[in-house]
Amino acid sequence: MPGIFWIVPVAGVITVLFAIILARNVLKRPTGTPKMKEIGDIIFQGAWAFLKRQYTTIAMYSVVIAVIIGVVVAVLGGTEVEGLSEFDIGWRTAVAFLVGAFCSGLAGFIGMYIAVKSNVRCAAAAQKSLTEAVNVALRGGAVSGFLITALSLIGVTIIFFAYGGNNNPDIAPHLIVGFGFGASFVALFAQLGGGIYTKAADVGADLVGKVESGIPEDDPRNPAVIADLVGDNVGDCAGRGADLFESTAAENIGAMILGIAAYVATGDVAWILFPLCVRGFGMIASMIGLLFVKAKENENAMNALNRGYFIAIALSVVGLAITVYLMLDNWWLFGAGMIGIIASVVIVFITQYYTEARYRPVQDIAESSKTGPATNIIMGMSVGFATTFATAMVIGIALLLAYWMGNESGVHGAGAFGTAVATMGMLMTCPYVLSMDTFGPITDNANGINEMAGAGPEIRRITDRLDAVGNTTKALTKGYAMVSAGLAAFLLFQAYLDRVSFIQHGETGLYSIVNIAKIEVFVGALLAAMIVYLFSSWAIKAVGKTASKIIEEVRRQFRADPEILNPKDPEHPHQPDYGKAVDITTRAGLREMIAPGLLPVLGPIVIGVIFRFIPGYDAAMAVAAVLMVGTIAGILLASFMNNGGGAWDNAKKMIEDSQLKDDKGEVLGKGTPAHAAAVVGDTVGDPLKDTAGPSLHVLVKLLATVTLVMCPLFVTT
């Protein structure tokens, strides 16, 4: 065991303690007026009710999938381990799946719980100063960001050693692939169900409230406003928490599998344990970076967050150098890790460029709103499609350089391992990036709470500014997750080929070519792209169907009781039925997530099984094509959706902040046709950036983990 391995348990424990300290710091802060606390409690109750029903549904499916996995692996085998029967390997894989699923669900719950408790405190802090509000929002987000990444690192480490990592370090990574599959399975449903909920409520609240009735966003007269605020937590917090948990877990395991070839060649277990150690240093670097964030009253809060991010980046470089020197003693691989770190910085700035109001793309969308919703939508689509160029270039260049540096290291099999090191380098700042992501829904909820509680325009101006920054940080995290998925795609694809090689021949590294000229490979690739687009279609359709139900309910309440909108006694206004809208969204969201959620799970399995039982076809290579092309299509489509949706959102906010003027120099703000057009564009972008787009990140990893675990189904030994 390398001496530096102490960093893994130490970083895990310190990170958990750090998160607890942050949680105590946030939770002891004031919750504002009784009205603010009441609203915060209602949001918590709605979010908790949704999560209980959602995770009950997911748990039932998880148990069924675990049984299927255990039977498949036990019957078909696929991993020989001295002293373990195929039955033992089967149930161990099933248990690993359930543990991964449980940890992923726990990560999602933590993300939601702390965020909901932080939002009302952020709203109260905004009544003091911008600095206080930024501190509460970022620290509240950091609780989930750091606990989630710690859970991932600790979980993978424990199950690796529990499954024989000490005695069979070259076998254990194959046994724990079920952990990554379980995490991916739960993350997809959490992200998808939460995304359907949040965007259906958001679309319904905006269209009937802003466009039809002309009332402000988060106005307490809107029956869908509580459902909208609940949705921010179950989609952006619980869903993204599960998403990043499975990202770090699945990519960690894939990197460990790729390290096996170098371990076999050198006899040094450091090649397998390196991914765990480098992430330990990354968590410490992210902690220190977070402590340096202090916003000034008159500056853009994004600048303060960026300062902390760059400190975390600088310390990650130091941690990477130390880990490479002590474990691998190969500076070519340090270069590969640097490629991953640089890629993470580049994608942050690319995402900012496409989604912040300071830059041309968002300004162009806002300008196009002057001529109506059609031109707004056309311009937004153009911006979204344009982002795929930068995404593809960053991923492609990073992979080429990392692979080349891995080859130059001179170690057997280190070309693919170079891409794994690049991915681990990128994931070093994951705790900080996830903290910035959760900052978004916290500030969004704080903005809504202040509006509903009547906090006044000055306070609302502070939370409006933070909400706009939060839109950008959420977009940054999606870009970060998307590029990490791209870097990880190659390592997980190589891990799949190594697993096929291991099952067929008892050793890894024998396959490096998937021949697309073979008919089954071409058809597998075609079907993979279809799965990505069909999944996106079902996810967006689910938002549309659920939003329609919310729109009908809000209209019904306005018709049934006109005093909700126009009270005769302003001191005692009639309250809308918030609970009805929450219940409609909950039931519809959970029902609509099932079909798109099962598609990427069952799709590769069905394709592989069909080709296995048709003579003359290589099912394992057909599934390899599903994994490869599904990943490429998923990444590029997610880029279009995430960045296009984020740009539409901030174009709307740019107009709401009175930053758009007509040809005569007059401000085009709220209540103008330009604002109505921007609201329509934002509504179109909502299911793209918060439902289908983020879910595609998980789909990409799920394709990899399901093929890794179910590999024995596709391989003819």
C-alpha cells in the first residue's frame, strides 16, 4: 500500500467534518420574519413529500434490477476470482449495485435538505448585505457539495477493499462496477423526476402568472409559485447531487479498471489507487478555495466565486504534482492531469461567455426579443447549436493530448490511463463546482421568498442579482459535468473493452478496435443516437404534459376565486391553494419519469441480447458502438440544451433588469412585448436546460455502467 494513501481516509473525514461545521454555521443564522419562515417551511414540506414518493418508486425498481444483475452475473459468470463461485460474484455485484444506489439517493437527499434550510436564511441575510447573502448561499451549497463528493470517495474506497482490493487489486475493480451502475441508475431517475417537476411548475407559473396575468415572478397570488420553489430543490439540488455523485463514482471505478494493465506490467498497486488519492487532494484544495470567498458589496458576486475557484485550481495543481511524484513518478502523466484541469477552466469560461448577460450571445437573444417570441427562439436555438463547436473542441483536444502524454510515459497501457488521469484532474475541483451549483437554487428560492414575504424592492434587487449569478453557476456546473462526461467517455469505453477482454481471455488490453464497417456495429451506433434523441423527446414531452396540468389548475383557481388576483380587502387577501398545484406536479412528475428513465437502462441490454442470439454477429462490439456513439450524441445534444437554455434565461433577466433599450433609448423592461417574448423563450429553454440536458449527462454514464455490469450478457466465451 503506497504511503500517500493516507490522504484518502484523512481527506474523507476532514471533508465530512468541514461540511458539518458549515451546516452548523448556516443553520444557526436567523430565518427572517415569521412570514419568511412560514414560506420556507412550506417549501421544505413540499420537497420532502416529493422526495419520499420519488425514492420509494426508485427503491422498488432498484431491488428488481439488483436481482436481475445478480442472476445474470451468477449464471453467465464473467469474472474469475480464486475462492469465489459465480454465485458469490453475482450476489456481490448485486449488493454493490444496491450500495451505490443507496449512496446516490442519500447524496440527493442531503443536497435537497441543506439547500431548503439555507434558502430562507439567505433571504434573511440579503436584508443585511450582499456579502452576507453570498456567504450563506455558498456555504449552504458547500454542505451538499462536499458531503456528496466525500460519500463518493469513501463509498468506492470501502467497497473496493471489502471486495478484496488488498489481495486481488486487479480483480476488485471489476467486482465493484455494480456500485457505479447503482449510482447512475438512481441519479438518472432523481435528475429526470426532479427536472420534470421543477420545469413543469416553472413553465406553468411563468405562462399564467407573468404572461397571461401580468403579475411578477414568485408573486404569492400565483398558485404554482410554491411548486416552482419546491422544484428548484428537488431538481437542481437533489437531482444534481445524485448526478455528481454518480459521475465521480463511475469515473473513479473506470479509471481504476484502466490502471490494471499498468499494475500487471509493473506490479505496483499505485496505478489502481491513484484515482482515489488524487481526489483526496482535490477535496482539500476545494475546501481552502471556498474559505477565501468574500464578496464585496458593489462587485459582481460571480467574481468572488471565481476567486475561490482559482485558488482551488492552483492548490489542485500542487496536489496533483505531489500525487504523481509519490505514486507514479512520471511527469508525462502529470501533464495529462494538467490537461484535465485546464479543460475544466476553459469550459467554465466558455459557459460564462454563452450564458452571461455581459457577453454577446445573451445580448443577441435579448435584442431579438424586440421583434417577438419567434425571433427570440430562433436566436436562442442558434446560440445553443453554436456551443457544440467549443464543447467538441475542448473534449477532443483534451483527449488527444492526454492520450499522447499517456503513451509518452512509456508504461504499458498508459495511453488510455492518461485520459483517466485527465478526468481525475478535472474532478479534483468537483466539490467547489458543486457548491457553486447549489448556490443557484438557494439564491433562486431566497429571491422567491423575499418576493412572497413582501421584503421590498431594495432587498429584492440584491437577491435578483444573486439569482442571475446562480443561473450562471448552474450553467457552469452543467458544462463542467458535460465535459467531464466527455473525458470520462473514452476511459469508460476503454474500461468496457478491457472487461470484454477479461471475460473472454482472462486478461485485459486485447481489444482496441471497434470496426464500424461491420453491420452490427453500424446498426448499434445508429440505435444509440436514436436512444439519445428519443430519451430527450420523452423528457421534454413529460415537462409539457405536466406543465399543461399546472396551467389548467392555475387558471381554474383564478376563475373560481377572482379575489386571489384582485382582493377587495388588501389586508386580508384570499390565498391560492398551493398544495393542489404541488400535488398535481408531484404525481405527474413521478409518473412521467418512468418511461424515459428505463429507456437507457433497457436499450443497450436489448440490443446486446438480440445480436448475441443472431448467428454471425458480435454482440459485444455492437454494444461497444452503442456506448461510443450514444456518448458522442448525448454530449453534443446536452451542450445545445444546457447552454441554449441558460442563455434564454439570462436574456429574460437582462430585460427584467432594465438593460435593454429600444431605438429611441427607452428602457424595455417588465410588462413590455419584448419581455413577454423573452419569457416565452425562457419557457422553451426551461425543459432543455433543467430536465433533458442534465439528464443526458447521467444517461452517458449510465450507458457505460450498464454495459460494464451486464457485459457477460453480450460476450460469447
